[in-house]
Amino acid sequence: FDLDLIQELRNDPRVRYMQPVGFKLLSADIRFGCGSDVYVNPCDRIFVNDDTNESRDYYSWHFAHPAHRINQAWKVSQQKGSGIKVGIFDTGISQNFIAEFNTGESAGRSINPVKTFKPNVESITYIDDCGHGTNIAGLIAGPKTNSGGVFGIAYRADLMPFKTLDDVLIGGIDNDLELGDPEIDGVVEAIEKAIQNKVKIINMTIGTLETLILHTAIDDALRMAYEDSIIMFAAAGTYDDIESLDPVFNVLYVAYPASSEYTLAVTGIKEVDGTTCTECGEGPEVDFVVVIERDNGRRTVTYGIGDSGNKIDGYTNSNMY
């Protein structure tokens, strides 16, 4: 690096920020948040008590938790998300989810999958070959098919699922963190398209701790969405190593973009006592909490993807970023 040049650029009022080109974090053949890691116990599902519904649709156990009372909200809500377009920035969406999206009590809505992740490889589409994006889409708006499946909270909402990255880690561990990184660009382009397509709510269950590298370009886009009155939720993150501890407060960091001033950060808490879950990010940036850790210590959420086996084009998943 030319330190004199860097100092000169820092002192130039015309320069808003600088971003390194070719900086390599590390390399490994690892994908985060994909595949199967936790068995979903049938006890984690709550069946709909409706005598006319012989198929017995069901939803995730935590919907009925006193901290949420989503099942009670359904009784007074006529819309169930109808007329609201939700953007999901994640690993894409499965064909199975799309096929069942407009069925049963979820008929008459729209789903518009988009690919903004553009790595230097062939044949990348919006299809979710990780599973995480489909899981999150299911929790938010999985179809109420009336055919024996698990459904989401806003099961009449419109969806715009974006394939913004390869796994849940922005600038993934197997990519260079650099200007023009396909996952950084994927998030920025997704935000721009969400604004253009009148998305009302954005969910980002993705993130990174590398805020110094990433926050400049993405924060500009987040600011535009914020000024366009889009509500943006972002996951505080889950971690499985002690190296992610904040050395001052001795808690797990809140990941970016949840730590951004333009987003609403969401973290997980324990069912048993309401404290932050064992592997979840924690800090003053957190705005909302959701119960995701059962009293057995497992982070299990039954995902609403419209089929009882939680299958996602060959994957099963109960992990949440």
C-alpha cells in the first residue's frame, strides 16, 4: 500500500470512502447456513385445530409462543399479508416452493424470483441450491395449501426472493472481499431492484462481521431504501466459535447489515427464560427478538415451505443465520 496516497485520499473532501481491491480474507471450501444440521422434532409443529381441514396444516411452534402470539393475530387479521410485497435477500428460492406458492388459502398472490448474484461461473440462476433462502421464505410466507403442509406467518403476502449470494455469509469465506465482489454487488443490486419494484419490507437473514470492508457500498444502498420508506429487517447472526466474542462486552457481535443504522436488527432468545440464545449476536443494535432456542438447547424452527418433510430440492435445514 502507498500510505502517502491513502492519507492524501482521506484528506480529500471529494472522496466519500475507499475500498480495497484484491484483499483476500481466506480461502476454504465452506458454505455457511446450507444443508442439514438439526433434526426437526414433530413436537416442534402445531397443527391447525380446524375440523373442516382434514389435511391438518401446521405451523412452527414458536408462532404460538406468548412472546409472539402470531396464531392469535391470525384470528383478528383479515389480510394475512395480502397486498404487501416482501423482498428476501438470501440464497434464492426452490422450484418446489414456487410451484406451491399460489395454492389453497394462499391463492391469488404473486412471486417474482430474481438473481442478482453473478459470480464468474456459468448457469447461476435464482434456484436455491443451499436451502437457506427457501427456509426463510417459508417462515415469512410459506403457502397454506390445505393439503397437510407447514405454512408461514404472512401466507397471503407477495414475495420477491433474491438470490443475492451463495450462502448466508456476505463476501463468503471462499470469495475475495474486493470492489466488484459478486456477493457485495448482489446485495446492492437487490436493494436497487427492491426499490424499483415497490417492495415494502426487506428481510436479510444474511451478514458478515467485515463491516470495514463492506459497509460503504451496501450502506449507500440501504440508505436509499430507508429514504424510500422500506422497512428492513436483518439477522443479528448466529455463531459457533468463541472468536466472535466482543472483547469489551463479552457477547457475540451483531453482524452487518443488522448493525447498520438503516436496518432493524433481530436476534434470537431462549424459550425457557427469554435471554439471548447461546449462539446469537447481542448488543445495543438489537431492535427485536424472536424465540428460536427451545428448552432443550436446540435452535429449531419448523420452516413453512409447503411440504411436511421440510424438503428443499434435496436439502433439509433447521439452522438460521
